Amino acid sequence: MSEEKSEEERMAEEDLVRERVDHEGNVWRKVYAGGGLHFKNWLEQTIELCGEENVEVEETDATGLQCFEEGGEKMYRIWVKRSAEIDELT
């Protein structure tokens, strides 16, 4: 018998994802996780504030999240490269 995580557990796990370090040692901070029009709006605003070179998008697993599964939407994370200047903005 497989134990599937509840939607609340999946979202709680996503909330724990806050930072990552890339292969060059840069620290990235997650500023958004979601999809659809909200994602597009957040992405545009984040690029405007932080510059395209300081923003990365990662597609993430939306399995178990009913709103994404029913709508056939993908889920994304928006990451911003940490620096003193960027930290002041975000």
C-alpha cells in the first residue's frame, strides 16, 4: 500500500524550500511557488525589480495538488540570486 501525501502536507513541504546553492556557490532565495497568471505576474515583477540575470525559474512537481492536476497546470518556483542589493529589494 502506498502512502500518498495530503495536499496540506505537500504545501507544507513546499513552504520549507527557501534557499538553494548552485554549482558555482551562488545562493538563491525562493520568492514564489505557484502557476498560472499569478506566476506570470510574479515573474514579470521580479525581473523588473531584480534584473533578468538575477532571476531563475524552476518547474517543480505538482503531483498531489488538486488545483494544478485538475487544471493541467504546471507549478514553478521563482528564485532570486542573493546579494546585498537584491536583499534590500526583496
